[in-house]
Amino acid sequence: MKTRIPGMCLLLAILSISTSYAVDVPGSEDHPMVTRYEGSEINGYEVKDYDSFRLPLGPAARNEEGDKVPKTQTDLEGRITRILYRGPEGRSSLEILRNYQSALEGAGFETLFTCGGDCGNSFEYLLYGPTEMRIRTDSDTTSAFDIPQDVRYLSAALDSADRTVHVSLLVAFDNGCLLYTSPSP
């Protein structure tokens, strides 16, 4: 299913938890509708005025051609903002995901799909696997999600009179590497 909404804002958030921190990358900012998890720092940032995005609405599976795809999805077009955060040490991926879920639902977003442990093999590849999907604003971001553990995911949407905003949030530990991303309209 392809959804085209004028002025649509697609948000992609990927979380990583790391033991080391850096200053936010220059030119980055939090999304005005989705604030960062307390103690996180922006490690990668990318905004595209108009592009496409496949929003997973189900676990990862293989199609007839053998490609990894979501069992259920919606294809979106619009403004895309991606933010890669390093999350604070000592937090679980479930704690961070539930914090975002609660904040999003409190702001009127509807949860479309969520998973943890049942996301399908290599679910993170759907959002961050191919080289062209990686955020390139910081040298460390090229290694994010290479070996993710405790992967959790949430997709959500908010409809308003002039646009629909989608959020795609991936939270995971990555064997000492960074992981976490959030968006902007």
C-alpha cells in the first residue's frame, strides 16, 4: 500500500545504548514532536525534504525473491528526519521503548505495531541494514546496529488536518557500539 500525503512528515528514530558519549553533532536538533530520552546524545542526523520510506507494521520475513521485508508494511513519501542517538548507560531497551511509547500516546499518536523478541530475524536490517540507509554525519554511525541485541521496535502515527506524522523507533544494544535514532518534520 502506498500512502502519499502532502506535507507528510516521516520520523525515523533508532536508539543505541553506549557507555561513551560525545557532544551532539553540529547542525543537529531534536524533533519538535519527539524529544530525546533523557541522557541521550545525538550522534547522527539527516533530513530529506522529500523521499520514500517503508514503514514496518509487522515482523521481518522473506518474500518470494528471498528479500527481507516486513510481513506487513506501508510505503510512505514525504519529509524524513532521522536522528541517531547514543542512549544512557544502565537503561534497558524496554524501558526506553516504553518511555517513548507513553510520550507518543500522550501526544495523541496511535501505536501501529510494536515488537520485542518477536520482531523476526534481523529486523533491524529493514531499517538500517543496507549501506545507503546509514546516517553518515559521524564516523561512529557506520558501525551502528552491526551486532544488535535486545531489539525492540515501535511504529506510530498521528493524523491532523494538514498532515500525517509517522514515527519509526528502533531501540537496541549493539555490542558496545552506538544505536538510537529520532526524527524531525
